[in-house]
Amino acid sequence: MDLVPLMPRQQVPPLAVRLAGGGRFDLAAEQPRIVTLIAFYRGLHCQQCSDYIADLDGKLGELEKRGISAVAISCDTSERAERTPADWGLKRLRIGYGLSFAEARHWGLFLTQGRPRKEGWSEPDVYAEPALYLVRPDGTLFFTAVQNMPFARPRIEDVCAGFDFMFDRGYFIDKDCPARGELLDLPA
């Protein structure tokens, strides 16, 4: 099996995709003050993704105040991705597309065999399930939530509240609140 989980405090794989509306997202070129939030989503066919990504779009200002840049990425084709901002009522969130299945696996994402739908957008033949990653400017993983179903995703307001908790106490990510779950070997 080629699915390997990403580990906190370790380098994440490279990530560069095209953006709906033009341009590219390249994680290596991101310069957030604190972290880059990467929301992998299932695609245009997913109503729960629509709600989640619209909520993320609506909270971009709150994230940016906390030093967090954000992007949403799927394996969708350009046609589906170009429809996403208008169909979902998105205002500012960057929508990345064309993530390959091999790249999805390198990011630890689960893949699903699509099913036809009677109305609305049919599921693609294969697509990646959702995940949320927070990646530090040095390319190391700070937070991960990988899912095999479209529901029960981390709430964006909880992400903001977590950073507020650290900021209110004067904590720094590296020194006072490093990424947890970093142990690679079992303790003796």
C-alpha cells in the first residue's frame, strides 16, 4: 500500500497545483506569518465540502489576522474547479485543482471510488477524501486531521480558538506549543 501518514514536525511533501481563475499555488513559495492551512476536499460534487469550504472562505479574514494563509485543493478537473467558486458562492479562497492521486497518497489522503448520482454533479471515478493540514513556513507539519468520510471535519472557528489560546498566553509554536504526536518510535 502506498498510503503513508505524515508526521508532525517532519517535512511535508511538495505541493504545487493550478488555481481556479488562473495562477498557481506552490506551498514552497507560501510566506505565512504562522502557518498555511491546506483544506483538501472531495470536489464539486460534495455538498458537505461546499458548506465547509464556504465557511472557510467566510473566515479568511479571521485566519489572516492570526497569520494563517489558506487554500482548498481537490483532484477535480479544471472544468469542475472553475465552477466551484461561483457554484459555492466563494469570494476570496484560493481553489486548487488537479491534485494527482499519487500526490494525494503522498499527503496521506484516502481515495474513494466514485458513484453516479441521479441529479447534480456526479462523483468523479476516483477522488480524495477530506483532510486539513497546518504547515509551518519551514515546510514542517504542525497539525493534521485526515478523514475517510466527508463529515465531522475540524471547525475553522476551533482552529482560530486554538491559536487564540496560544497567543493569549504568549506561547510560541516552536518553544511553548510545538506540534504534538511527533514520536516516530515506540517508547521503551
